[in-house]
Amino acid sequence: MYTQEPKIDFWDYFLILKKHFKLYLILAIVLTSATYGLIYFFISEEFEATAVILPTDQSSELGLGSMLKGLSNLPIGLPKTQKEDDMALYNVIIYSRTMLNEMITKFDLLKEYNTDSYDKARKRLIENIKTEVVEDNAYQITVRSKGQKKCAEMANWIVDRLNQKSIALKAEKSRANRMFLETRYTDVMTRIIDSEKKMKEFQQKTGIVLPEEQLKVSIEALTKLDVETEIKKLEYSIAKQVLGDNNPNLEKFRITKEQFQSSLNNTKQFGNETKTILPFSNLPENATKYYELFREVKINNQLLEYLVPVYEQAKFEEQKNTPVIQIIDKAVAPEKRVYPKRLIMAGAISFSILLTVWVFQIFRVRLTVISNPKLKQLLNIE
């Protein structure tokens, strides 16, 4: 004869809980208290301190862009301050191996992290440093440590070192820029001496001091175009040094330079619409030679006039040692710990243990029911 297998209703599970409620309550209190005590004595407290800084314009330029800002004859302005790039640079500096090793040594973090390995200590330190861009493009540095004052000291130390390293990078880039301009300056000076010498020799040889009026107008106009074109070429080379090959703003300098070069080539070949400038091929041989020498003298003097203030500014930038970071909020020792959350952790652990005990009891009862159909007697429910 078929016998139906005894089953436990869903509410029977709660009858188990109800019957042993006092036991579960006492167990919960004991477990929570014991777990809280273990966390208190065996898990170290950790604190967080936060510093907030703001890059200055000098930081963004790294000692380069300010050299060109004052020049009114630039075809375009330099790009606006790119503070996002500065903050990316800050991350590179902060998380660099050199910086991390300095922090580990200075603040004795090998002992705090309980390790003899710098590699492991660096990994722990990276986890304990958080950086982010907050409102109004401010840069926030948060450091976690077991010491209440130590975390603030570490955060403020990072800010100081960040400023020092940024200044060093600015000085290094300014030095490279100054050397670049110094080379151009020396080259232009040499060319001025050479072109003026050749011009004097030509005048003495041919007796031409000033050509005829129309030729003079053509020569001066062509020379002016030549000078402007060479200035644009120089601006492009300086912008390339300042901005780098991959900067999208460099394209504007390149297009301007090519437009002036194209205009010069067309004018030399065809003259202008008003015929005040003769095509270069129509000039007499002596006038052509005079133009070439006059052009060299004029161009080199204009280039020198352009380079001198830029070169002087580069030398000034190289010697500057001003801060490139504005400190909005210095890190201060926190009043409360951020870890561990003792009560939450103790409650979660105790709840997990009690849940495990309850589930274990349910399975035990199910196994018993399968072997003995007298459910009420097994559950001891009156």
C-alpha cells in the first residue's frame, strides 16, 4: 500500500525558531559581544585624512606657455590651462615608485604593514592613497593609516613633495626650452652678421644703394611677406617645442605657417593684382640679387627682435622657484576612525553564524522527518 512521504510546512521552520527563540537571543547577544571584543583587540583602527589642492596657471604651463603669452604677433593664443593634464601628472608623481619608496621609508610603513618587502608595502600604500578631481577642478588626496595624526602628516607630506617635484619638472622643461631658444638666438645673430657683410660688399661692388622706385616697392613688399613668413615658421617651431608634437593646438600654427608660405610663393611668381609688386622673375638681375641680400638682412633683424623677449623670458622662467600648487585645505588629524565598523561587523558575523545554526537545524529536522513520520513528536510541539 502506498504511503505518502511526510513533509514539513514552511511555517514549521518558524516554529523551530519560536521554540528556541530565547536560546537564539542569548546566542546572538553572546556572539555579538564576543565578536565585538575580538575586533576591538585584534583588528587595528584605521584613520583617513584629506588634503585639497588646486593647480596654478604656472603649474599647467610648466614654465613654457607664459613665455609666449605676451607676444601680440602670435597667430593664435596658446591653449587654455589644461588642469586635467596637471592632475594626471600628479597621479603619475604620487604613484611613482620613487615617491612611494620615500613615503615607506619616512613613515616606517614596513613596520605598519608588517612586511619586509618594499613591493608588498608599495601595493598596500597604493591601496591607502586615493586621489580624485572634485568640484571646481580641485584635486583631493586622501590617505589612510593606523595612526590618527600619521595619516594627516602623510597627506601633507604628499602635497609638499608634489609641489617640489612639479617645480623641478617645470625647471627642467624651462631649461630645455631656454637651450632651444638660445640655439636659435645664436644662429640668428650669426646670420645677421653674415647677411649685413654680404649686403655691404654688394653695394660697394655694384654701387646700388636704392633701386628704382617701382623696384623698391616690389622689393620692400616681397621682403615684408618674407619676414612675416619666417616669423610664422619661427612661431611654429617654438610652439612645437612648447606644446609637443602630438598637441592638437600645434595644427593651428602649422596651417598659419603654410598659408603665409603659399601667399609668398604666389606673390613671387605672379605679383599682386594691383601690379605694385612685380613677379620675381621680372626683376633685373642686380635687383634680384639686391632683394635677396636685403631680404636676408631684414628677416634676420626681425627674427632677432622677435626672439629677444622670448629668450629673456625663458631665462627668467628657468630661475623661478615659485609654488605651482595652491593648498585649499591642509590635512588635519581625523576625530573618528573609518575602519573597522565594529558594531556592523560584529552584527553581520553573529547573524551569519545564527543563520547557519538555524539552517542546520532545518536540515536536521527534514532528515528526521523522512525517517520518522511523527512530525509533532519529533519537533516536540505541544
